[in-house]
Amino acid sequence: MQKRADQMPPMSNTASGQVLALGIGSAGARIVSALSRETTLVDRFAYISCDEADLEATEGETLMIECPIDQKLTPPMVRGLSIAYREDIKELLDGAKIVFIVAGLGRATGSGLAPVVAELAKENGTDAVSVAVMPFGFEEKLRFYSGLALRRLRSVSRGVVVVDNDTLLKSTSHASQKEVYDMANAQAVKALGSLLARQSEDSIPVGLNKVLGTVFQEGYSFLTCASSGSADKTEEALSKAVIGISKRVETKDANHAVVILTGDSTLRAGETGTAVKRLSSMFGSEAIDIEYGVSYRGGSQLQVSVLASGFKATRYDEYDPLSALSTIDDSMDYSVPSGLETIASAE
Ligand SMILES: Nc1nc2c(ncn2[C@@H]2O[C@H](COP(=O)(O)OP(=O)(O)OP(=O)(O)O)[C@@H](O)[C@H]2O)c(=O)[nH]1
Ligand SMILES: [Mg+2]
């Protein structure tokens, strides 16, 4: 009998080629491509999209999901189109023990495809950690599909890490869309890269097992980052990161957290240890199990990444009003582009 995800222990070690990062859709491809230059712990990078432009700028294995007619896609259409590519997707996953599936949710490709890939990973015996980038506050139209896709991802992945676009940026007022994405990606990649780092001369990372131990909890994990002017302001940076989390979930529900502090060599262990101890009171949860790592590779600014888990309810539950109804079978939610129904049935 298959054990429930949260009952299984994290894997003990990984050989080369076993940790895969898979970028899906435009946001997923951009973030994984940038992450490939930052992380030292991921062995392999791959990309899937319905848009050739997403794949052009990447290095690694790619899979293009073609649509036979030119049409604006929706998440159910992408799911429909993906049926013909199930074996190709499984081939990309082959040999991976763990896959980080990164996608922006709310539009067609990420929302439609990420849950399909997570499901295929499960069938393949690969542990899927889905990294869901949630829409900016101004993208109100994307809320429904992002909420629906997030819920689906949770039901088929071993762990889900939420990265909220709004918590990645301080201000977007004078920036172009591309600049906004670039700034958000720089933050997301710093946070993910610091979590997914190998031991080196200038860092004491927490290691993959502790990250997975946090992510494989029931409910959702949340990843935020923040910075403060100097290394002796650890507490200030940590509290900013926790405030970011508090906008989307009840922080007191947290049961595990991983914290990475990145600064220069002035980042002294004793001081940071004391600040990290204060983290449980910032969360309002005495029972929280906290692990932390340090990297001296940064600058004089202190950067913190906080991954916290155990959140069973999130503000995104309101994005999808259907989530309150338990009788909907959304595995039926596949469609083919209009005009193609006859072709599909003739096959
Ligand atoms: N952080 C970040 N978010 C992005 C980026 N690109 C898009 N997003 C956000 O991710 C969500 C989904 O957008 P896309 O990734 O463009 O959508 P897609 O999955 O490619 O879907 P289609 O293009 O409709 O097929 C939206 O909320 C976007 O604002 C990016 O480079 N970085
Ligand atoms: Mg796109």
C-alpha cells in the first residue's frame, strides 16, 4: 500500500542526476533558468512550455507542448494538450528521485500543466516539490485559476512551496513589467538558491534533507525573503520575512521552519543564533522546529530566506470558491481546443 506523503521519511541521500528542477510556462522557465546559475544542489534542469519563446533562452532539456491551431489557451486546454505528451514528460522525470516543479500560477501553462507533471512524477515514483509562484495583487483576474491550481498541486505533490509575487517586491510603481519580473526573480532565486546549496568553504547550508523535512509536512510551506542594512540587524530582517508570511497565512500554525542568513564574514554565529531563537515568538508558535544555515558569500547587507511549513489554510483558499465543495471531481477538467474534438475522437 502506498504511504501517505507526510508519513514517509525524507530520502537519505542523493546521487548525481537525482535532483531535478523543472520550469513550467513563462515564469517557471525564467526562474529555473536563473536558478541554474545559482544553486549547487540541483543536478539537472529541464523546461516544459506551450510557448517556444520560453524555451529559447534556457539551457537544458526542453519539451514543447504544441497546439495544432493558433488559439489563446486556458488551463483545461493545456491539460488536454498534455495528454499526448505523457510519455515525454515521464521521460524527462526518469532517474529523478526528487523534482522541484516551478511554475507561476493563474495563466494557462503553469496552472494547467504543473499539476499534471506532479501527478506523473507521483506515478513515476519521483517525489514532487511544487514551487508555486502566486500572482501579484494587481492580477485579480488570475486569482481563480491560481487558487484552483494551487489546491490541485497540493493534492498530487509531496510538498508545496508557495512564493507570493507580492512579498518579493517592495515597490513596482515606476517599473516596467519586465523589470518587475526581473526584480521578483532575483529575490525568488536568492531564496531558492540559498536553500538548495551544498556545503562549501564559505557556507553552512541546512542540506536537502532538512529542507525536505520541512516541505514534506501536511499543508503548505511558504518561502519569503527580506534584507536589512547590516549584519547585526538579523532580527529586523527576520521579522520582515515573517510579516510577509503573515499576510497569507496564520503564522502560529507553522510547525517547521528553515532559515538561511546570507551576509559577509561579519555575520557572527552567536548573534545570529540568538536572533533565530526569537523566531518562534515572531511566529507566535512555541512548538516550531527551526533549522538554520549561514552563507558568508553575500555583501554587507544581510539577506534572510525563511521557509516555514504546516499551514493547512491560506488566504488563497478564497481565490477558488469551489474549494468549499468536496464533491467536485476536477480530474474531469480536461478540454481540447475548439474544432479539434472530432480529431481527438477519431484517434
Ligand atoms: N516572479 C515572476 N512571476 C512571473 C514571471 N512571469 C510571469 N509571472 C507570474 O506568473 C503567473 C503566471 O504567468 P506566466 O508564467 O506568464 O503564465 P504561463 O504559465 O506562461 O501561461 P500562458 O503564457 O498563459 O500559457 C502570473 O501571476 C505572472 O505575473 C516571472 O518571470 N517572474
Ligand atoms: Mg506564458
